[in-house]
Amino acid sequence: MSSCTRCKRGLTDPISIKRGYGPVCWAKAQADKSKEEQRESGGFYDGGDIVLHREKGNATTNVPHAIVLHQTLMGAELKPAGDTEVD
């Protein structure tokens, strides 16, 4: 009898046996994989350490953020996304 890689319970379903995971553990494994991919791409922040690194000459962090370019009379000004205050 096959057992789940994650929880070691017995597997009887042919698809689960092929995967090596039961349905609940498979869903958890996929969620973990998705979080890890987000961490690696810099698009995930779990409340832990903030990491600053350079990527292609630009500084980037593991904290998702968005900047919107607003036009002013004197040129371009950077403001955080969602800032709707008019100058």
C-alpha cells in the first residue's frame, strides 16, 4: 500500500498514488510551492525580514509595492499608488 509523502497516511485513490500525496496534502503542497515561487520572484512578503537586493542595477525588496507616475507643472513626481490627493 502506498502512503502520502507529507502525512504518511495510506493512499487508495489511483491519482493520489501517482502523485504521492492525498488530496488535502496535495493542495497544501501546491500552496507551499506557490508561496515559494512568490518569495523567489520578490512578490511575496510574509511579515518576516525585509530583504533589499540589486537586480539588473535596480534596488528591489521582497515587499510588494506599486508606484504611479503623476505629472506636475515642474516635471514628474513619484507618489505611492492609491494616493489620490491633488496638488
